[in-house]
Amino acid sequence: MSKVVLKGLSKSFGEVNVVNNIDLEINDREFLSFLGPSGCGKTTTLRMIAGFDMPTTGEIFIGERLVSSVDKKIFVPPEERNVGMVFQNYAVWPHMDVFKNVAYPLKIKKTGADEMKERVLKVLSMVKLTGMEKRYPHQLSGGQQQRVALARALVMEPDVMLLDEPLSNLDAKLREEMRFEIKDIQRRIGVTIIYVTHDQAEAMAMSDRILLLHNARVQQLGTPRDLYERPENQFVADFIGLINFLKIDVADRDARTMATFTSSPETPPFEVNLENTGKSSEGGFVFAVRPENVKLVPPDSSSIRGKVTKKVYLGNILDYRVALGKEEIRVEASSGEEFQPGQTVGLRFESYVLFK
Amino acid sequence: MLQRKIKADPFILGGTFVVIAILVVFPLTLLFLNSFKFDGAYTLQNYATVFQAKRNYTALFNSLKLGLFTSLFSILLGAPLAWLVTRTNLPFAKLFRTLFILPYMIPPFIGAIAWSQLLNRRNGYINRLIQSIFGIEGYVFNVNTMPGLIWVMTLYLYPFVFITVAGALERMDPTLEEAARTCGSKTMKIMRDITLPLVAPSIAGGALLVFASSIANFGIPALVGMQGRVFVLTTMIYSYMHSGGFNGIATASALSIMLMAISVGALLINNFYLKKKQYTLISGKSMRPKTLDLGAWKIPCLIVAIAIVFVAVIMPFFSIGLTSLLDAWGADITWENLTFRNYRYILFEYKLTKDALKNSFLLAISAATICMVLGSLIAYISVKTKIRGRKALETIAQIPYTIPGTVVAIAMILAWSGNYGVNLYNTFWILLVAYVAHYVAFAVRTTSASLEQIHTSLEEAARISGGSWLTSLKDIVVPLIRPGLVAGWFLIFMPTLRELTMSILLWGPRTVTIGVAVFEMQEAGYVQISAAFATLLLLIVIAGNLLVKWLTRGKVGI
Ligand SMILES: Nc1ncnc2c1ncn2[C@@H]1O[C@H](COP(=O)(O)OP(=O)(O)O)[C@@H](O)[C@H]1O
Ligand SMILES: [Mg+2]
């Protein structure tokens, strides 16, 4: 039950910089995810917080305690940080039964037998493993082993729990189930969780905030809604959900900011809002629009026209490809008039983002 | 996945069953029966006789003692060294890893000779050194004793423990230990609670291999023990066979069955019990375990590592090399006393060594080739066909390797010395038959491993294209498994070239082998020429190993 603060945290292996100058405050009881493609430095950051890797520069606070500082030459070893950790491959000890695995942190702390039993049974019921105390890991399914790992981290009542892709080895159905359970447990006991994943849906579903990493750098920090609706750069927009990118040329005309598609200059100019780019209002931009934010209308209802090339019925939505000049964009329609391939349609952009 | 099986030529396949029956089943059955045969009747008399004589008793007891202590010391030496090279920041860990395995490459009887030269009571180099330094009379060490035997055996066999433990430590998922750290455990406690319990089955497995091998070994107890009248089962059997006599072979048979029971028992425990307990420690991601910083212990550990390499590798090599250059054994080591004459003698003048080289090369090449042909057929039958009894065939073919060579040799003598119409006694052929029987298991193992990687459809495609079974074998299967075949051939060639345990019981006046020649010269007291011959053999072994390593791109060999 603590906040975690990272200040100017970096890590290099030899010449390679794998974590670059991260500043982050994780609030008490927050569920924060590190999200990003494989190799972007998520695990390395998590391991620095756990104390398995020594930062090259920067400081880490857990609660009020400075646990790692390069300048002040402070480094608290993992066993003294009181963080719980759940590993991707469970790391459940094969030579101990479930009870012994979960009781281990308490044994180290020399907890009395009665209290130990009570606490172990309590967390086992929390992760729905009641009655499995005497089983050995090889007698458990992957999901159950993952629950043991979770229980082992919970039983020590850690200040913060670190989870490194804990669900990636489970099958899809179990994964969804565990998402809710982890979230539920966190709500009940109010522990701070730092959760590593490369799965954007998982991060969106569980997190209070997401730290999106790419190429060792922070791309954006924000709520799932921030990341989806207000991506700060093209990478974020592309990584979270589906999006169309179209090049546009922008020019001021009669005090209005007008854009034309670079690949189809014959389309009449349309007005855009440049506020969120904060850039000067001339030149080339990238126009980013999510498929569900494009509305298809009859050709005479919009000056921007395209031609339907493909249509796929997906039950809840119709998935269109629409040719716009030389480019093709994806449109998801959940209501409105249905168009056929070959038809000319009008396009209306309901919400979009511009990138320089 | 269920693989479809292929129909194959019944003549060739049936022949394989017959050959294995003749090569393995027949001799071993005879040995078993013969151990009960006394004065033409089947009784327990031989076993009773065995237990009446105190020397047999003592030999049995000595074998067990040798096996147990060698295993114990191998654990004490091998396991910490394995930890040191895999889990700490010991400098040159990779180099040490190779060096620590090296003693196993030295043929055991050569190690025995080296240690006899170093530690023998009368004029061992080390005893002489101690005498001259401290100015004392008499000896400090005597290798021709049980402790001497255990010492030499441990230095030869500890690599088994070292290799299995190093492998387990290296493959162990590092997060298993890291998880314990986040639970609040410190390094030493993690070693006790997590690391040690997880590698314990591997330690025990390595130790059982050491146990079985030390009990089956002949060269070391023969060259080190017999001079001090310390007998173990293998040397006792040898001396019964050597002294001849009709009941000699009966007693030898009974002792052989006992020897076999002990060593096969140890291997069975390993296969059926420990192998199952060896936890799956491999992690999904191959992350190398973090190494422990030795800190102030770095230099002391390095010194210990160097000292062990010095004692286990450099000293024996040096001793053999030095002795091989001596003009007169036992005299002071001076420039005048050094010569290459011994080499000229063994290479160009001495009939015994020239014959031995010729015979051993011929035997090793023939045995390796025959083993590979036979072994591939067996592997093929077992992996690629659905002939009934194919698994039994594979298992039977593997048996002789798990049995001590001494026992195989006795079985061969019983089967092929004329009692059943074929007399190969004292000929080249009996050696060849014994080598093939003992080593065909290697061929089966390496080939079946490669065959399992070839999908049946590749062969089926060849046959659909109109090829016969033999054509598809020749054009598709053999080329695909060729690297495995080459490696397997060398894996048989190398040990048969230096074989002693079976050869010493089977050789005849015209079929002396390298191992036998070294043994006989050593027994006769031709210390320098036997050392020269041993050095030559060592060079061949090293060259062979480098060649295999090069051919298999480092997958096989030390
Ligand atoms: N011990 C190490 N030595 C060298 N490079 C490493 C080490 N650990 C991780 N890396 C590199 O650092 C980068 C980030 O790794 P990691 O933090 O595991 O990424 P993620 O968890 O986001 O997939 C990768 O390119 C990886 O190869
Ligand atoms: Mg990772």
C-alpha cells in the first residue's frame, strides 16, 4: 500500500540503452500498466523496481523509502524491498506443495504456525485454490500454477505487486477470467499494482493508467481513454486499436485551416482543427482517424467522396474498405445506410487527430 | 502425433533380429545359466563357493566400497565445481568448464599409470619430491591401496557429476530463485531452500553413474590395486580367468552375475526413479541465471580451480610425458637422462606395440562400421516401422552397454569358444563380436535421435516417386541422418581404440590391442616404453576428439 516513484530512471546493457530516462509517479492503490511491444524495456524497468537489475542512472522510491539511487549509492536488495512479484512462467517451486509455496514468505519472516496457516488459507481462498494445499505444481494446470504464484505474492502483504506478463502463457478464455479476478483482488485489498503486458486489450481492460513504452522511451502516460482518444503521437495511435493514417497538406484560407489529401488532390479541401498539434498551421500533416469515426453517407451529402472496394459482414459491424484517391481506408459502420462494393460514397470524419 | 509407419524389406529386418539374438541374447543367457552350472547340473553351488572364499567376499566388499566412496568424493568435487563455473563470476569459467571435463577423456588405465608414477611407494615422483624437500626416508603416499584406488577413480569419474549438475544449474529457470528473493530470502538460504533441492536429483543421478562406472572399471583397479593385492570384482574375475581351471570360469560367471546385478541395479534406479524426479527446470525464455559475485573469494576460488586442473589434468599428463622421455626409470631427472628413444622403439622396433596399433585400429574401424550399420537398422526398425517386438529389439540391443565389459567378455568366451560349434577363442573375431555387442547401443541411440527428426512423409514421397524401400533409404534417409552417423561412428571408434576391460580377457597371442599392450608392458615393468605408448594414445585421443568436434560443429566430443 504505497506509491512508487521513478526519477530519471535509465538502464543500459553495455552500449545499448534499454530504458531511457523514465519519470513516473504511481499512486497508492493504483493499477498501472507498462505497455509496449516486446523488447521495449518493460521487464527491465520492472526488474529495477524489484531490485534484480541496478539502474544506470536515476532513483526509485517505494513508499517514502529510497530503495535505489545511483548518485547516493543506495541499493536495497530485492529481499528487503517487500515487493511481491509474479513471473510470466509462474516460477512456482516444483519441490514444494501449494501450501509450502505460498507459506514460504511467511516462513522467512518466522511467522508463527497458526498465523501462517490462517494467512495462507485466506489468500488461497482469495485465488480460489481452497482444498489444493497438498497438491504439487506438476498436478496443477497452468492457470492454477499462476494462482499459486499470485497467492505467494499476496500473502506477504507487499507494498507493491509487480506482475510481468502473468497471463501470457494462459489460453484466451482463462486469460479473460484471470483479468477480472486480479482486478477484483486488487480492489478488495487495495494494493498498488504495476502490471507488464504487451497486450493492449489487457492493459485497457485492467489499468487505471497506462505507461506506453517504445524503443526504451516513454511514448505516453495516461488513462486508457487518453491513449485511445488523445494519442500523443503516431506510435501510440497505431499501437492502441485500429486507425487510418492519411497524409494531408494544410493551408490557411480566409482565416480557415483547410486540408487536402496529398494522395488525392482532386478532393475538395475541408476544414481541420489544428489545436491539438500546437504546430504552425502550414505544411504536411498526418490525419489519423479510427474506423468507427468515419461515417459513410450518400455521395451528395459530403464533398469528400470515395469508392467502396470491399465489405465484410461481422455481425455487430460492417467492415468496409474505401478507396480515397490512391489510398484505402478502413471504415467500421454499426448503423446507417448499407453500401455495396463499387458504389461511390460520401465520407464524414467525426473525430480525428493530426500529427505533424 | 501418430506417425505412419512404413513397410520394409522383411529379409533385412528379420536378419537384424537374428543378429541381435546371436550377439546379445545367446551369450548373456549362457552366462546366466553357466553361473548355476556345477558338475553338469544346475545348482546354487557356484554362488555358495563364491561366498565361501574370503577373497571373493573381500572383492565384493571392495567393489562396493570403491563405488560408494568414489561417488561420494565425486559429488564433493563435481557439484561445487559445477556451481562455481555456472553460477559465479569465476574468471575463465568457460575454459575451466572444458578443463574440468578433460580427465574423463584420459583413458582410465593411463590415469592409473600416471598416478602410479606419481604416487608409488618406491619411486613415485611426488614421494621423491617430498623426500628431497623434507629430507625424510621412506614414503608418504602409496597409491597401491584402497584410498589410492578411490583417488584415481574419483579423478577419472567426477566429470559425470560435474556435467549433470552443471547442466541442471544452467538450465534452471532463474526466476525460481528470484521468486525466493522477493519473498525475503537471502542468497545462502535460497541455495538451501531452492537451488539444492532442485539439483539434488541430478547430483544423485550423476553419482549413480559414477557408482556403476567405478564398479565396472577394470583398468584402474588392475594397474593400481592388484600390485597392492587390493582386489575388486572385475580384477577378481580377471584373475580367475587368468589362472584358468574348469571351475575358474564357473566362479567367474557367478561373480560376473553379481557384478552385473549391482551395476545394472544402480542404472535402473537412475532410469526409473531419479530421471522422473528430475524436475523440468527449463524456462520458456532462455535467460541465463545471474552469476553471483564472489567478491573477496574470487582469487581463492580461482586458485582452487587452478589447483584442481593442475592435479587432475596437468600432473598426470606431465608425469606420463616425462616418463616417456626417460632413459632410465628411477634415476635422477637430468638432461642426459632424457631421450626420444622410447618413441622410436614403440613405433618402429617393438613388435608388441606395432601389432597392437595395427590390431586396435583395424578392430576399432571394423567395430564402429558394423555397429553403425547394425545400430541404424535397429533404430530404423524401432522408429520407422511397426514390426512387432521393435521396442524389445531396441531395448535388448542397449543391454550390453549397461553391463560391465568384464561380464560381456565372459559371456562371449562361454558362447564362442567351441562349445556350440563356433570357436573364435584367441582370434580377432571374438574381440570384434564383443566390441560390437558392447557398443552397438551408442549407434542405436545416436541414429534413433536423428531418425526421429525425419518425418515419414519424406520417405513416402520417395516411394510414390517409384523408389523401392532400399532406394528411399539410400537416397533420402541416409543423407539426412549422415551427421548423426558420422558422430556415432567416432563415438564408437574412440573408446574401442583404447578398449582394455574386454580385450584383456579376450586377446590372444596374435591379437594384442593397444590397451592390452600398455597393460602388459606396465605389468612387466617396462615403465618408460609403456609411458611412451600411453602418450601416443593420448595424442591420438586428443586428435580424434578435436576431429569429432570439428565434424559435428562442437555438438559431440569434449
Ligand atoms: N541482461 C541483459 N543483457 C543485455 N541485454 C538485455 C538484457 N536484458 C534485456 N536486454 C535487452 O533489453 C531490451 C529490453 O528487454 P526487456 O526489458 O526484457 O523487454 P520487454 O520486457 O519489454 O520485452 C531487449 O532488447 C533485450 O534484448
Ligand atoms: Mg518482458
